[in-house]
Amino acid sequence: ELYGVETIYGFKGGFHGIYSLEPMLLTNEVVADIHLKGGTILSTTKGGCDPNLILTALKELNVNQLYIIGGDGAMRGAQSLYRASIEEANETGYIMSVIGIPKSIDNDIGIIDSSFGFRTAVTEALNAITSAKTEARCVPDGVGLVKLLGKECGFIAAQACLASGFCDLCLIPEVPIKLEGPNNCLEHLAKVIRKRGHAVVVISSGACVQEKRRPESSN
């Protein structure tokens, strides 16, 4: 109302929902308490970014601004939609602004320093690491193992380990896991257990023994 916006729609199911599902009317009453709920009231999914179908659906609804919230995949989709909207504007005069809002707990989006959701993920990871520390020191030669999200990057694991102060081994996708040779991970872990009687290991989901070629991305 402050900016003279008449109608705000929310599209369920990501890009696919824009042209295949009925939009949700987002009124003040609908969004009044969504900040108290986890997840998303719109639901989400991957893929489905068809610029032609999306622009046709938005044109029928008389939408002139599209805000896309998501990770690197959503931002790539926003980029393709932006290019398509420029062509559409030149051909038909229909102008639609495309705004990408980075939101990824992995924090794997280029240019920005920190995305929405990352700090929350690190905070929750700290709770898991603290619990692993408690359990590990309660048994002889105990090892607390915490696996965190991070298929292509280890920002959550790295920052959570630094913040906790008692992580003995942090394994991330950017650094191949070394199991043999001098100063390998197993040797280091054994030294820690002999000295302290327990250890805490944090591993990103994408950490691996040998370096693998990662798919190309917009980053």
C-alpha cells in the first residue's frame, strides 16, 4: 500500500508453479505471522524454468515485477528470465523487472558475502557440534562425528568449527581428504585421541578422498 502496489502473488512450487498452478494472493493477513513458521508457505522445487511459459503466465496476470528467492539454481533461472524479458520488451512492449534475492544456507552464491539462511545454519550446526563434544568425552576414545550440508562448498562446516572452538578435524569439499602419507587425517585423529581421550570431527556432505571435477556453475 505504501508503494501503490495493488496485488502481490506468491507462486507455489518454484518456477514450475508460475505457469502450472494457481497463484496465491499474498495479503497482509496471509503473511502476518509467516516469520514465526519454518520453511516456506509457497513450497519449493528444483527446475522448471521455462522463460517463455513463465513470461506468458505473468503477462496474463499483468505482473510487472518478479522477485525470485533462492540459491545458485534460482539465480541462474533469474538470469535467463531477465534475458528473455528484455527480448519480450523489445518485441511486444511488455516490461517486467526480474529481481534475484540470494537465499542459500550453503552460502555458495558469488559476489555476496553472506546469504539469507547461512547464519541460521551455522547456529544450528554449533548445537550439533556441542552435543557431539559432550557425547565423545563421555566414553573412552570417543569420537563425535557431525555431518553438515555442503555438497560443493564447506562454508557451514568451516565457520561452525571456528565458532565452536573444539573441532579437531574439519573436512570440506574444497580440500581432498588425505588418508595416507604424512600428516594424514587418521594419523592426526589418533594423536588427538591419545592426548585428549576423545575427538570431534565435522564433515561436509561433499567432502571426498580424491578431488573430483565439479560441474561448472555461475560462480
